[in-house]
Amino acid sequence: MRRFLLTVAAAALGTGLAACGSSGSTASGGSSTAAGTAASCTNAAIQKDLYAQGSLTVATDKPVYPPWFQNNDPANGKGYESAVAYAVAAQLGFKKSQVKWAYEPFNNSYAPGPKKFDFDINEISVTPARAQAVTFSTSYYNVQQALVALQGTPIVTKHAPADLKKYVFGDQVGTTSLAFINSQIQPTQTPKVYESLNDVKQGLQTHQIAALVADTPTAQFISSSEIKHSVMVGQFPSTGEHFGLLFHKGNPLVGCVDKALATLNHNGTLASLGKKYLQVYLSVPTIKP
């Protein structure tokens, strides 16, 4: 939920994931670094650019949630983002045992300054504002936002654009979901802002808010597995949002990672991982903000 905006369900796995990692993509403040050459992207050549030589240090938040990770364990290689991280690592010549995981809170990830990791993978949407302080890879996942509400509440059946403006929404501070509420839905009442995703979910359960907004896979997981008697009302049309791997500003490693993502896109790996971990979450109706 925290980080996103892109194509309709079929496109998200078809044309959407096909767009992931394309070597020329610089949309929405993404990486502008040219993909590294074959020689400069060998495992030996990139050692000088690593946070810790001999290993690839990958950061994410804690806890982590399906479908992006499974069993709250980013190191098991299961879940879409964990699998993507290991696929990128393999393209860079790292064995699974050479991938080290670090903890980085979501709200700290895009703050300026040095980083204690090589890249962060945490459903972080690429935005021009964030790209002023950090560097992003090309897209590894294209996103649509979705609406979650409690069953039997008015918003479940009354969610035309004019209706949506009347409800009280809530979301996590600093997220593109919160930005989506303000810029696309434009409710008449100021959305409630929470420190964490768990706080947002509690706000919904205690009727502090009528609905929350999240990326479609996260919204589907929340409604199906985390909040009893909740429902994903529908997903919104694409606004061009996508997730990128996050690096410290100007990190030269991003060129080689962009090249790795382009290869994973071209050889079908990203599409295959999307189908494995995300397909069930994407066949949902589209509603208008």
C-alpha cells in the first residue's frame, strides 16, 4: 500500500510487467544512469561500488508482508520482491548465500544521505520528489491503487467519484497512497494520517476511517487475510506509478542493476514471478476516483 500507481490487471502482468526494467525507462524520476556495459558489470568490477565487498546488501522494512515476501522472512527467496532481489543478485554474479538483508524503515529509505545497503526493495514508488534525494532503478513492478473498506459500509456500494469525496479516508504518512487520496479522490474531509500500515488497518477496523487505499496486491491481501469482514471494493485506473529499487544518490551500481532488470524483463523472469506471486491479486474491477 505504501508506495505506488499503473495498468489494468491483465496489462499489469502482460504489458505492465513487460515494461519492467526496460533499459531506457526514466519515468517519474527514475534512474537516468545508462545501463552499464558488460565489462563494467562483472561481479569483480562492481566490488568497488558495494556497501560491503563480497556481498550484496539488500534492505527492506520490518515486518514484511505477502505477496511481496512470505513468512516475514525476506531471505527465503519467496514472495515477489524477495524473488526479484535474488534474481537481480544472480544477474550480478552473486550466490544466494552472498545476499545479506538489512533493516531499513520505509519512511527512512528515501531520506537523503549515505545508506547502509546497496539497494532497498520495499514497494517504494518512484516520484520526482524522492528522486531528488535518492537514485532509483528502472521499474520492477507497475502499480495500481485499490480501495479497501469494511463489508456493509456505504462506500462498498456507493463509490462513484462524487460519492468518494464525502468519505473520511486514512493512510500511512509519506506514502503515494496518501498522495493518491489527496490528488485523485480529493475528499472534502482531510484524510487521517497514520505512522504505520498497522495503524491504518486499525483505523479502518475501529471505524475511524471509511476506507484505506493500497496497491492492489497489498489491498487484496489485507481484505482476504488480515481484516475480517473487509472487502477490496475495486482498483483505480493507472496513473503511471511504478516501484523502483532505491539507492543512495548517484550510486554507480544502479546502471548494472538496470541492465540486470532489462535482462530479467527480456527473458520473461519478471513476468513469470508476477504470474507466480501476483496473478491472483490482479483480476479485480476498476473504479473511478
